[in-house]
Amino acid sequence: MDITSFYPVLMVDDVSAAARFYREELGFEVTFEADWYVSLRFDGGELAILDRAHETIPEGFREPVRGLLLNVEVPDATAEHARLVGERRFPERLTLRDEAFGQRHFIVEAPGGVLIDVIEPIEPAPEFAAAYA
């Protein structure tokens, strides 16, 4: 297979609200926009938002998003926590904390039920350092 692009497509109830979150809060730019589909891009990645009830989605596969976690690496997770949870009041699903495996992170719920894990890489504990390539 000769893959030329690969990106997630999030199926949501409110395309406009979800797309607004990724534009305004995470800095994505719109590359295509319709009422049922929005294609987004930032330097280094792509993401699309799709109305889960759209006719192109096969019957039986139009359920709300569950079990999806998108990782977003940032230089300062503490500052982003203050902005997204403190100022913007997005639902916090995991509090800001340091992990021995080398992350300072927190998780918020984006519109559409997708979990966003905001991660700042930190020095891992010695027992995890050898696991990094």
C-alpha cells in the first residue's frame, strides 16, 4: 500500500461545535468546511469532523464516539491546564499530574465526547528511562 495521508475522522453530533474547539482551542486551520464535514490541519497533522448521521456512514456504525483518546503534546501542560480547564472550563476527566513514565498531563473532554490528553514530556523515572528508544 502506498499511503499518501493518514488522519482520524471524528464522528460527532454537532460538527460546528467540535470544529470550533479544534480551531479555537488547539489552533487547527480549516481546509474544507461543509455543514456535515470539516477538514482541519496544523503544521504536522490533520483531523476531520463528520456528522455521525451522514449518509456516507454505514447503518449500525453511527454511534457517538467512545474509547478515543487524542494526544496533544505541548511545551507547558500547566499553562494549558489553566487555560482549558480554568479559563475555558472544558470538562476535566483526569487532573493535571506527573507520571513516572515521563509525562505531565491532564485530560479534557472535547465537544463530541472525544478525550484530549494534553501532554508535556518530562524526565522519566529511572525505571522507565530504558524503555525510551
